[in-house]
Amino acid sequence: MLRGSMKQKPFAAVISAWRNKLKLSRPKAAELLGMSPRTLQEWEQGRSEPRGFAKIAILEKLGHRA
């Protein structure tokens, strides 16, 4: 959770919703975000996520408030 708010979605849900909303394949979404499809898969499945400023930068790129 970001900033301790229980109302915000987990990172995995945010990134999956973004990709599904835009109807992007995982490889295309990963390309747009500048990462490997495997990393994106790990994030979407909740096994890992970016930290600190990297997380904030990704959320801003997705149009989601950090």
C-alpha cells in the first residue's frame, strides 16, 4: 500500500488494470514502461514491485497518484 492508505489498490492491481484498460499485451506494456515482460509479470502477480522513487515514477507514468 502506498502512504498507508487502505483505500488505495495494491500495486499489482494498479498495473494490471492499466494494461487491461489499454488492451496491451504484456510485451508491449513492458516496452512502454522500459522493462522486461518478465519483470512486469512479477509485478502483476504480486511477487515483486518497484520501490521508492522507481515505484512513484511508474505510478506517475500510469497516470495513478502515488
